Amino acid sequence: MTRRTMLLDSASLYFRAFYGVPDTVKAPDGSPINAVRGFLDIIAKLVTDYDPDSLVACWDDDWRPRWRVDLIPSYKAHRVARVIPGGVDVEETPEALVAQVPVIRDVLDAVGIPIVGAAAAEADDVIGTLATHIDGPVDVVTGDRDLFQLVDDERDVRIIYTARGMSNLELVTGEVVLQKYGVRGDQYADFAAMRGDSSDGLPGVAGIGEKTAAALLADYGDLGGIIAAAEDSGSGMKPAARARFAAARDYLAVAPQVIEVLRDLPLPEVDARLAAPTAEQRATLQTLSERWGLGGSLDRLLTALDR
């Protein structure tokens, strides 16, 4: 039987858990524990519904890498709470969530789910590297459509897309991307560069929406071919479109490097195989459960893992 690996876009999921579970869910000491419990429930559902053999929690060691900001200064700029010279800028995050992230890490460690991050890299880059090099089918769990660039039907790399909620998950394959956007998975990063994304501070090419971007990719193959056509008055591209690409020349020179996920990070080898926790792990989890009031959420995760 082919082993399937599941890669979690961890921050995407714990933000979803924080806003999806009422903040009235508290630990025994009265501190909020909604993100932790919601995150555990998410993992329990994913393991139960999709039955992965291995599971990795991919982490944002740097949510806004300096090298991406150097290329496009507006990249995620609206989400910066505090600039840290020479370090990782602080993301605008509710204090009640910030306090819960270490607890999430403690529970993942205790249950044996490896956390993998990399210096100067986002979780997307960790996911891109693992999805590219893992031998076997891969499910990527995220609410970030930029990771649609990883879908590959031939290698069976899919996205479990959470944007519509955990009760309405969407399984995104290359065929789905083609039907939804009119582009292949390997064209998606170029498509996203042209479309832009205000949530990431990426302006895109003014006047080029999704339909036009898809049509141009169908005609010219990739962004390089589109730019070449825009610079060639005999290419058949309409003058208005050529003018738009000329105006966006500086942006397009760097946008692909920002939008494309890294696929060659040096990552540590980890044992990501799912297994029922040992007696020692269960003792640690029991202590964490009593300390933080994890209750039924931890029970549901353990039930999923025991299967």
C-alpha cells in the first residue's frame, strides 16, 4: 500500500482554530485555550477522514523572510506589528493566540508529530521542499491558495483547502485548478504574480485579472513568454496589454521569486510516521491535559491516532 504523507500549514490552521472556537473555552487557570483545542480537533478530523501514514507540522520560522521583503518591500507589510532590525519582524497577532502557540508545540512534541521549520523560510517553503522530495503521495492542508502551485496529479500531490471551513473542505487537484482558474498547477505561480494578492501586499499587474492572466498563459505558456510577447510589437498582443506589462516591468522582474515556494531547503530528517502514543507519551499528555484543560479535544486526537 502506498504511504501518504500529510503536511500541515500550521499557522494557517491555528489561526483558523483561534477564530473558529469561542474564546470562552478556557484552561483551568482562566487563560484562553481555544486555539489549542481547535487545532487538536482539526488534526483529529484530518487523520480520521484522510488516514495519512505520516504527518508533519510545517512551521513559519520566519513568516516574512527578509530576502522576500528586499525584493518587494510591500510583502506582508500591512501585517507587521513591530519591526525587529536584523531579526524576524513581529506579526500582528492577538495576544491570546500568541500565548497558546507554545502550548500547541508542547502537545505536538508530546504526541510525536514532528515540527519542521527552517531559518529565513516560511512554512510554505518547508511544504514546497517536502512535497517535492517525498517519495509517495502528499496531502497539503492549508487555507493559502498560493500553495496550489504544488498540485501535481502525476505525483498525486493534492491540497486539502480549508478556506470554506473544516466542515466544507475542498480537495484540490490539478484538474480542479484547471477547471477553477483555467491554468495548470505549474502555471499557478505565474498566474498569481499577474493577479496579485492584497492579503500578501502583492500588487499584481494593473488591469490584468484572473481571466486575462489565464488567457495569456494559454497563449504564451508562462510569464517569460508573456513578457517576451509584450515586448514584441509583432506578437499579436493587444497594445493595452503590452502597456500594462511595460508599466509592471520592475515588479515582474522579482515577483516570481517572491511567490514561488522554495523546493530545496536543507531540512532535518524526521520520523513522521503516525502511531499510537506510548505509555510515556500518554503520561506527558495527561499532565498537559490537566494543566491546560484539553479535555475532549485531546481525547479525539488520541482516538484518531489509536486507529
